Amino acid sequence: MTPIRLRRLCCALVAAGALAAPTVVGGANATAAGAIDGPDVSSYQHPYGARINWAAVKAAGKEFALVKATEGTSYRNPWFPTDYSRIRRVGMVRGSYHFARPAYPISTTAVAQARFYARRLGTSARMSRTLPPALDLEMTGGLSQGALVTWAQTFLLTVRRLTGRTPMLYTYPSFWSSALADPVALARYPLWMASYSSGVGTSATLWQYTSSARVRGIRGSVDMSRLVAPTWSWRSLSDGRPLTPWPAQAPGAPQAVVAHASAGQATVSWLPGDTGSAGVSRYRVTASPGGASAIVDAAHFGATVTGLSNGTSYTFTVRATNAVGNGAWSAPSAAVMPMVPTRLAMTAPSSVVYGHQVRARVTLTRPDTGAALAGQTVLVQSRPAGTKAWSDPVSVVTDGAGRASAWLHPDGNVAIKATYAGPVGYSPSLTRINVSVATRVTATLTPPTAPLGSPVLLSGAISPATPGVTVTQQGLRRGVWVPMQTAVTDDAGAFLFTFTPSTAGVKSYRVVVDAIDGRAAGTSPVVQLTVD
């Protein structure tokens, strides 16, 4: 294989044992006596034009060898004709592989690469001592999972039609279990699996167990594979002469069907199943109950089914069709329920002074269309900060713009919650905001104008009236509020400060109270004193 591939595999396959199937074959005993094994080579095994001594490779006990033939639609291994013919000439079984370059459009690129490869092979695939053609698939090319699986199926089906052989698929465990992750779709093809740190699952036919083998007759390190699975006998795998026609078959069931619902519809996705004996031409998705359906071509792995009832639970099945006929239905998706989506927003002042009402404004819309939801009931509740019990709900009904207001009379800091339950088929919505309620503080100067050296009274009260609360008089000095003196409220919440200004001019004062009884700190309006 190519150095790019080897670097990727050396890194990616360190954990291959964890990705392989639970039952494994091979392991440290990969080179046990009697094993049917052999190398795979490319132009990299010909440094500076060096030839491979295939007679020496055979003398080293190797039963077969595979040669890179092509890559994409433009690269031909210049050493392929020489190596491919000499392997068979020395009495070994030969094989070949195409390095895939998946791309969109799926069918066009897959068929083009399959034809490019098949032309390179000519009629050799149908000869004795010849392994099936192989697709080396280890990159996605940016294709989605379903598209990548279909690309591989299309390539393999085309190669089979052109060569008469059932081709093999080469990959490595993490790519097989993540990028492809659809073994049912590719089960009819022998699997050639690369895994360097442990064995491979019993679904594999060939196991590439190392990239650093040393073989007499080949310069440098080389990949080495061995036959591991009984599903394909060595005789049938290595003799291309007998015809092995596939019976006419409709497609198998699509896999991994998943549905996501929205208003009046659902989007359904899936992975391909087995193609049957010919490529898939289309998919049908059907909803239950009701039978609403959608049809898409074989290049699509998702469809939107419309005309569904909001508030009704649906499952979905998918069926593929090929030239033979309709295939099996998939297992149903998990149930989903189409709903009209709703978004409930609420605004209110972040803070108010005690005694003021709080107006909570709600707006109800559909986020998918932006349309207002008019005539809908929204419940508004409040809860004092630090408590768990919500008040009895206040019902408001949205107007033509989807708006409504509720007036609240909080005694202290409060959380406000708006809830929309909606009729059947509408998704519920909920929103919350917090409002800070400050203690109200009044302040009055007597007199507002005074001669220098004369005493002045600063009086006021807090609301709600609370006795024994400490309040602080502050004066503004050079732009900074500075504490001057404190007082304690009487039974009516009132307070009184007496002070004598020491300098002339216009003075600014205020009174503040710390947070108390679940309310935020309060501040009086600023009062000014003119000192003559």
C-alpha cells in the first residue's frame, strides 16, 4: 500500500483490537506454520527502479501477492503489468487492488473509477490463480456516511458486472466501524481487513496483519496478509474461472432509520442495506399511522414526509427498490410526534422601587415561521426570592401580535415565570426572569436654604415601614458619595438627621438603606441644600 496509507494505519490501528468484532482470529500467531499468506505491493516496493524477485518470494513460502493497479481515474501503477504477470508465472496466486478516491456525484465517480480499474485488469480477473479484484477504501472524500456506503456499493457492483468476479473490500477497523458503520450493506463482498495490533473479527476473509514484514526478494518492508475466514474457501477465492452468478434479488432492508419531527412533518434518514443483485434505484419512506410517504432516488439517504397531524405519534419505515423489485421494509424508527414549535419571550424591568407595580410583557411566536400566535392563553406566576412556592397563576391572552401583559405587585425581589401549555399539537414553552425590588426611601431637607453655621434637618422614611432599620446619610464630595452619619428608623419607619454645614455652597445629600427582608438596597432621591 502507499506510504500515506501506511502512516495512517500505523497510527489509527493501534486500538484496532478494541474496534474489531468480539470474536477474533489470529493474533501473535499470524505467521504460524501452514498459514496461507502473502504480501501486497505498489510502486514503493521498487525503490530506484529495483525489481521484485517473485521466484524468491515464492521460495519464501508465500502463496499469493496483490499489486496496486490504479488510483482514482488517472493513476496507473507503472509496475503493475510486470508484477501482476510474474507473480502468476512463478506459480503464486495473484491479486490486484484499486485505491479509491470517493467523490460526488456518487454514481458518476464510482462507475468511472470502477471502469478505469477494470480496463487495467482486462480479462485477467477470470483466470486461474487470480484473486478477486479489490477496492481499497480508507478515505471518505467528504461524502456523508450513506453516500460513502453507496459509493462503495456502486463501485463494487460495477466491477462485478465488468469482470464477472465478486470483488473484495479492503479497509481498517476504525474506518469500517465509524466512516462506513454499515456492515449489512457490504456483507456480500469478501472483507480484507488491516489490523496490526491484534486479530480481526470473523467477518474478515483476508487479514493484513503487518506493514513491516521482511520477505526475501522484496526490498524494504512490505504489507503482509493471510487467509483467516472459512466463509470463502481458498479454492473459490483464488480461481477466477468458474462463473458465480448472483441470483436475482431485490434489496435488503435499509438500516439505522432515524426520524426527527417538526410542524406537520418529519425528516427521516437511513443507511443503505444490501443492494440485492443490482443497484438501488429509489427509496420509499412511509409513516405509520396514516401511510403518508415520500420517494427519493438512490443518491439520497433522507426524505421529508409531509401532511402529518401535529400531536400524533408516528413511526417510519424505509424500503429500497432495484431492477428486480421492491425490497424488504426496514425496522421502524423510534416514534416521534410532530408539533407546532413555539417560543415564549418575556420582558420586565430588572429593578423597581417598593410600591410600584411590575408589568411583565409576554410575546408568543412560532420560531420556524416567525408568525405571532394570537388568542393563546399564557399563565404568569411569581415567587419571592429564596422560596420555592409559586403564586397562583394569572391568565393572559395574546393579541393579534402575540403579545399580552400581566401586572404584578411584588413585596420584594421576585422571580417571574410565564408558561404556555398550548393545545394538542403545540409544543409547550416556558421562560423566567428575575426582578429586584428595592426598599423605598424618601428624604426632605428643612430648610432647603440655610445660612452658614445654622443647623439643618434631613428627614424621611422607608417603605414598607419597618422599625429599627439603620439608614445612612451620604454627602457628595468631589464626585464621590461619602457616609456622614447613621440613624435608626422608628415604629413608622421614619428617620431624622441633624447636621450643620461648615462651608458655603450647594450641597448634595441622599439616604441609603442596605438590603433587608428580601428586598434590594434602597436609595432616596438626591436632595440639595444651598448654604449662604
